[in-house]
Amino acid sequence: MKKYTHFIITMAVAIVIVASSGCKKNFIETNTDPNGITNALPQQLLGPALVNTVSYNMLRSRTLNNELMQVTVDLGDSEGRIFRYDIRNSAADYTWNGWYSQLVNFKDIYKVASVAPNYNESYMGISLICQSWVISMLTDTYGDVPFSQAGSARDSLNYTPKFDRQRDIYLDIFNKLEEANTRLAKGSNVTSGNGDPVFGGNAAKWRKFGNTLYLRLLMRLSGKAEVSAQCIAKIKEIIETRATDYPLMASNDDSAVLKWTGTNFLTSPFVGNAVGNVRAQDFRATPIAEFFINNLITWNDPRLFVQNRWSIAPFQGAFAGVPSGYAPGQGITGKSYFYATDSNFPTTLMSEPLMGNIMNYPELQFILAEAAAKGWISTPAENYYKSGITAGINFWLPTYTVNIDAYLTAADIVWNNNATLDQKMEMIHVQKYYSMFYTDFQQWFEYRRTGHPVLPKGNGLRNNGVMPARLTYPVYVQSANPTNYRAAVAAQGTDAINTQVWWQKP
């Protein structure tokens, strides 16, 4: 199926400027729908935009998030090994280009659905949710980014959009999610089948996802002093005081997952999608990190042992992970076993339908557990903690019977009401970490927000052993949009991986 990317000109695609500078290789190759957007239906735009976005997320989750967050280790002693916090500037380009291209497509859905003869409040709400999802990933990755003027070149010929401040971006996201909730409450089901590969046109499930996403993003700002009180009040409102007005995911069946069927354009980017096409030997070439696998071993977690999902392959009858952050040379001399006795994720994950995760019900339960542990809502945190772990296991193993109390006792991770808040956050977030497996960069975002789960630090880490706080802007942005780039750097701070984004700063 043709992917509708249309005449996309974002901040990253300043064709006029690039033509004069000769800097072409880093820009997105654009395709224009020959029929024009005025003849495209929302259902023709939605499916390809969702597939492309999730594909970008999965591919970069594998190479960036998983390396930073000790899911895998890309073995080697060369420069640019992300598991050592050694990130090349070129790492910034892929998601910037991909996310902006799809952000414009999601905006186009709103435009088409807001006028006759295609007026449809449900599609307008879906568009607002998808826009919020994409721009949240952009701003959480880079900080201040173009938003209000992004993708406006086609209509306004503005090839150099301004960078919006992250605070303003988040406030706009919250407004969009409020509008989406209202529109979807009034709207009806939309299309079915491939037109909506996430919820099959079910407006109620989209509404639940939008409100659950709202909680994720409110929680992200909850520690920022200047907006903390408002965010906490809204969290309580959504969960308790106005719960009927903000329906949330109620089970794993409500999870936002683009399930790869292997047919037509619903083919995983790991097995032949034009966006990725990762070879099986490459997928297996990055072994699992010690942190990721050792917890599962300690807990005797069924996701590690039960077949047909993770089913991690043991080496000579045992499981072995690679210590992340090891120093160059250590893997060859002092610890040559790195190359011989490591476990890998099975290649069955390359076509696994659940790998297209956008946001799931277990993540919501851990958001609720954190809110409860901090005293913002009345339900005991233990309830959500248990529910999150149970749902996390059943998300991957739907027919597996979880005896949660027996599991927690055997794994020595029983909830402790007498623990300190920091200890409770570690209990919650180490479980949340597994719920966000291959969910774009969410593990990294949450670690930057909370410092949890506590990750071991190898002696080969660069960047003074400090977890990178952001990705730098693509290099070509400096020449494509120099004035606004310099203004963004002046406002946010040096364009470096250690410059904290707004919500990270005290």
C-alpha cells in the first residue's frame, strides 16, 4: 500500500534553503499524493501514518533506547557505542525526520475531517491524540522544537519555523487531549480494518487511549515546580473526581498496539518493511544486557521461560547477559566470555504482533501506583502495583494464570508500605521498565524523570557516566534554519546531550 507522506515540509525540510546551500543528503525524500489532500479520506491517511510512526519507534528503540537503558548491548570497542553514552550527532536525524513527516500527516487528518463532505468528530479526536503522541516524543527527545509552525510550508511558505518552548508545547498538548476527549465522547465509530490498524475504528478505545496518554504526560511534568500543583490536581481529577468524564484503559484489551499481521503494509519493520528490513543475524547480534535478564531470572519470571513470546534463548542451558558500559578492550581481554555465553532475544520477536506497542494497560497501572504512593489518589498503591505486574505478564502471555501473591513472594518483590518513597519508586519503576519494552523511548524518558530503575554503571561509560538528557538537533538544522536554531540554543542551553530539557530542570 502506498504510504501517504504528501508534500511534507517541516523545519527539517527547507528545500529552498538547501538548494542554495547544497546540503541535501540529510533531508527527507518527499512524496506528493497525485490526487492531492483534498481528495484523500481520513482513513486513507491514518493507517500509513500510524504504521510509519511505529516503525520509526521500533527501529530507534532497538538501537538507541535499548542501549541506553540496558536492554541490550551492541558489542564492540569502536567509537559511537551508545551503551557507553557515546552518541554521534547523526543519531538525531532519523526520528526527527520521521516523526515530523508523520506529524504533518496526522495534522492533515484533522484538516480533512473538519470540513464537509468528510466532517467527522471521531477522526478529529484521533488526529489530536496522534499529534499529541508524536510531538510529545519529539519534545521529550530534543527539548524545544518547532511545533506551532511545523509543517506549514505547504500553506504559508514558511520554511523556517520557530522553535516552541517545551512548556508551551506541553500546554498545547494538554489542550489537544482535552478537545480529543470531548470530540470522541460525541463521535461514533469510524472505519474498520486496515484504515485503523490500532483500534479498528473503535472511537471509545481511542478515547481511553487519549486520556491514558494524558496521564503519562501529566506525570512527566508532575515534578516541575511551576506546574506541579496543576498537574497533580488534573491527575486526581482524571482518576477520581471526574473519572466518568475521562475513561481510561480498563484491561489489556484496551492497550494501544499496532499489531503486525504480516500482510500488506502491516509488516513489521524488522522483517521487510521499506522503513527498516533488519536481518535476522543483525537482530541476534546484540545480546541482552545483564540488568534486563538478571531481574527476570531472579523473579523466575514466566515471560523469560514460557514459549512463544520472549522465549529468550539460553546458552549451554543457562542465561547470561552482557554487563552494559564495559570499557573498550575489556570484552576481548578481561571478559572474553561476552562473545561466547550471552543470551539473545528470539528472532520470533521480529514479526511479533505485540512489538508495535504505543501505550499499554500495564504502564497505566504503574502510573496509578506512583500517583497512589505519592498520596495524590486514595486507592492503595499496592493494588495498582499488583495489577500492573499481573497485566504485564498477561500482556505477553494472555492465557497464563498469574498467582500474583505467590509470584511476588517467591521473587522477593512484595509491596512494602513501610518503605521510603524512593524505595517504592524503585519497586514501581523497575516493573514499569518491563511494561515499556520496545515502547519508543519511554524507558529513557522515565529514567530521566525519576532516576529509576537504578542502573549499574560500567567502568567504560563516557560522558562522565551521566545518562544523556536529550539528543542534539540534527546538524543540518543549523544551516537550514540558523536564526531560529540559535534562538532555541540561547533559550534552552548548549546544543549538547547533557543540556536538560525544561521538565528536567529544577
